[in-house]
Amino acid sequence: CGFATLCPNGSLCDPFQSCPPLLWQNDDMQCSSNGFFSSERNDTVICLRNGSSIPASIPYDKHERVPCRLTGTLSPSIRNLSSLEVISLGFNGFSGAIPKEISEIKSLKTIDLRGNFFSGHIPTEIGKITNLEVLNLAFNAFEGEIPPELSSFKSLRVFDLSGNLLSGKIPSFIGDFAALESLRLSYNQLDGIIPEEIARNCGRLRNLHLEGNFLFGRIPFTLGNCTELRSLTFASNFLSAPIPSELGKLWRLENLDVSRNSLGGDIPPELGNCTKLSLLILTNLIDIESCINRTMVDPVDGYTSKDKGEFNYFTGVVPDSISSLPYLKVFWAPRAGFLADFPSHWGECLNLEVLNLGENSLSGSIPMELSKCKRLIYLDISFNSLEGNIPGQLPVHCMVVLNARGNFLSGNVRFPSDSNDCQSSDLLRSYRHNVSVNTIYSYFSTLYHGSVVTNLSVGLIPRALLVIHDLSQNNFTGSLPAPFLGLSLRARKPSYGFFLSKNQFHGSIPNYLFNICDPLKEYSVSLSYNLLQGPLLVESMLECHSLKHFEASSN
């Protein structure tokens, strides 16, 4: 919607007026003296010389409900904007090459062209804009190597080339950018090692994202000198060797993702010194790119298992210093190679909401100390060798996922009656409202969708929040338990899966199994391969209008 071009006066305009006039006006936007303004609603605008303004990112045509965005190419005449300080045209439909004439605008401090269709090589001439502070070319189609001419930047704070087709090595001159705060080179075709020089002048570096490339070798131990780091991601590369203990010096670190590499050895207990750590991803079995198309799982015979590139295999145990981190919110380490007993030290556990230790070789019982984790909404301990019962004080009524499938758990399954006292979950609230507040909420949405919606949702179409409680393939006995779905989750009208197959439950199928139907969008139950007997409650099932899948074979 709209063809962006440079008008005779050197301003960006929409000559065909293809966007409704209403969308080109916004009372809370006013032009600043440097020709750029971002409103409180983050509507990036470029201001015309006469003081009017047009949005450079239009999300939707409110009249037609279709995407409305600027398209076209950038003309070499852009050099005429000689006093421009900021060019921000993100998330539009621009294509073609960046004109080299852009380098003639010596006043430029920000070039933000992310989320378009620009292609070709990154112009070497951009390196002539030595006072540039922000260069964001993410999510376009640039190819070739990162030009060495960019080494002339003196004040660069943000360097984002992620989501392109760039190849070659990570240039060591990046280590000379003393003002750099954010470096994102994710999802390209970069290869070689991560240069140690990258940490040469990293005193201000807060974000380093290198995931989704072809990098190999070790994680540089010199990164331990970058003590301002908040977010560090190396996922989906070919990195090997142990995680360097020097990362334990990053006491401000909040997010660390080293998954989908070939790392090994023990997890360094020094990571416990990263006391601000909120998100720790050690392994990840989810292929994010293809998770939408993955095969659904049979609720009785088990999950469809496909290796999607996770080759990290750690030895030893989860260090107590990590499991007891005070701000840890997401700990994700399925099939990580952990041995010995289930971790028993969880500190005060005031913030832990997501714990995935599935498909390891953990033994022993589930520690009572885990019951202190009152905010826990996602617990995956599937396919280990755990014994004993599930602690009765775990907040199972509040969990969107309880996956204990494939262990040796036993005893009667009984939990206290739901008192609707679930602790508030920031992650669950952000997922329900489709809000991405920061990295950790984006991670939760991706991990939740990839591991639950596509791998556990047999018979369920996730039109709403999907809740899964799976105790299949254990040695539980006694009568069938009532569904664990608590009042606070029922109020959200979720789709619900309750899987109890391949245990030793006996007795008849109780009516209370169908007492929760009314608020549910969809309901799926699996009771196969138990010792159940007696009549099938057809009338109760008929009244359960949300029941979409009921399996009770081999009883």
C-alpha cells in the first residue's frame, strides 16, 4: 500500500495516496528539528519539510483490514537530505539495493532499514559515515561478507545484521567498537570461529546474539570480560568444547542460550555467580522453523521423536549453584545428558516458572523442595527414571504443562483440592495476550508453542490456551484421579488434555472426569492400558460437549 519515493523537495511521500488519509495523520506526532520522530505508539515517521508527517510503518489499513506499507526503492537522490540524522523505514516493503549516495549524508546517526526486502551487498560507502551510532539492516536479503570498510565507525552503539544471507567470518574489527552496546549477527551464513578480539573493547556491550549460523570452535573465554552483558545467545551453530567457566564473571547476565550446538563436559558451577540470570537454555529439541508442520503425537504410543539438530551432551549433574539461582525464571535442558538424582536444591524458588529436564537420565524421587516453586506453570520431567510419587504440594492445579510421562512413578495420585490461589505468572499472562515484553517472554511463547501445541495437542485444536497434564507410562495405582485443572485456569476456557494411559489405575470410570467440561474449548482424555472396568458413562460423555478425544482401549 503506497509507493515510497522522493518528492521534488527531497521528502519521502506517497504520490498515489493509496493509503487512507486517516492513516497519514496522527495527533500525537510532531516533527522534531532533525526531521525524525517516533511517537509514543512507536509509529516511526519521517517528517516532510513543511512540518507534516507520514508514518513510515503502517501496520494495517483500518478500512480494508489488509497490510498497508510503503514499497519501492531508495533513490540516489536521498543525498539531497543533507541534514538528516535518522532514517528509519523498518518493516515496510522496500526492495533493491541501498544507494551508495546515502554515505553523502554526513549528519546521519541512525540507519534503520530492518524488516524490508533490500538485497545485494552492504555498500562499503556506509563506512564513510564515521559518526553513525545505529546500523540496523536486520531481516532483509543482503549477501556477501561484512565489508571491512565498516571498521571506520567511531561511535557505533547498535550493529544489527541478523536475518540476512551474509557469509564469511565475523570480522575481528568489531572488537574496536568501544561504544558498542548491541551486536546481533543471528540467522545468517557466517562461519569460522568466534574471534576472541570481539571482546577487546566490550565494556559497554549488553547484547551479543550469534545464533543460527555455521560457527564452530569454542565459546571465547574472553567474553568473561564483557561484564555489562545482559543477553548472550549462541544457539544453532557448531560450537564445541565445554562452556567456559569465565562466563561466570558476567554477574549482570539475564539470558543465556547455548542450545543446538555440540557442547559437552560439565556445566560450570561458576554460572551460579550470574545471580541475575533469568533464562537459561542449555538444550532445545525444537526445530523452530518447521515446528508448525511437525507430525502430531499419538497419546498412547508416545511422541514422534525426530532429532532436529541438538548435539549438546553434557556430563555430570545440574550444579546446585544454578538450580538455586534467585531470579531464574526459565530453565530449559531436555536431553542434556544429565545423570544422577533429580536436583534437590532450588533455593527460595520465588521466580521459577518453567522447568524442562525431560529425556535425561535422572533418577531418585522428585524432591519436596520443588514444592516451594509456587509460580511453576510448566514442568517437564518426562522420560527419566524417576521413582516415588509426585509431591502433593506441587502447584499442579496452576500448571499449563505437567509432563511426567515415561518414568517409574508410583502410588495414588492425589492432590489437595484447588483453592484458586495460583501465584501470578508473568509468562502466562504475556502468552495469553500475545505480548512480547522482552527476550524471556518471546522465548516462552516459542518454547511453549513448539513443545506443547505441536507435540502434545492430540485431538486438540489450540484456539485458546492449551493445558496438558500427562502422567502416562508410569506405575500409578488406585482409582482414577480427578482432573488437575484449577479454577484459575478453567476461567480462561482452555483446551485441555488429561493423559493417564499405561499405568495401573483400577476401578470404574468416575463421573467427576466429566464435571469440568462446561468451561473448556476442547477436552481430550486418554485412559488406555490400565485396569479399568465397569460401564462406559455414555450419558455423561454426551453432556460433555467439549469432549473431542476419548481413548480407553486395552482395559
